[in-house]
Amino acid sequence: MRDFRKYKVWELGLEITLSMYKITLSFPQEEIYGITSQLRRAAYSIPSNIAEGCRRESDAEFKRFLMISQGSSSELGNFSILANGLGYIDDSIYSQLNDNINKVKRSLNNLIQKL
């Protein structure tokens, strides 16, 4: 079985998740069940699916979970654009977040290609 903690892409996904929780602390209270929840769920889905995929028995199953992580990273990108447009995320923070989301997408794509 694979150890998810050995994958740099999992580490980056976890870093994005922790950042997203910190970023969303300052969001308006009325967004707690809206965009705040969506951003957090999309973020934690990235490393969670990598971890779950590592426990699967075949490369094909692992790949399927990596592809789910890719979808979550795209969802996170979409909601972060929305949050930035609404003024909830400062432009400089959004820029760094967007760079990290793109990095995790590339890393996931590279790992999928290797499988």
C-alpha cells in the first residue's frame, strides 16, 4: 500500500486546505453555509482523495481518486475567483492561492500520467 504522506502533491493539498481555512475565517457570517463551506470542502477534498486513493489496491483505482482531486482543485479555483470578485479574498492572497492551485493541478496531472 502507498503512504499518502510521501506524496508532495498531498502535502501541497494539505497546505492549500490549511490556508483556505485561515482565509475564510474573515468571510462574512452569512456566507458560512455558502461560499465558505464550498471553499473549505473543495480544498479538503484534494488531499483527502489522494489519501483515500493510496489505500486502493490498483493503479487504476488510485488514478480515479487523483482525478477526483483534480476536479476538486478546479472547483476550488472557481470558488476562489468568485470570492476574490466579491472582495472576500485580497488580490495578493488570491494570486498566491491561484498559483498553489495551479501547482497542485500540474502535480496531479504528472502523477496521473506516470500511472
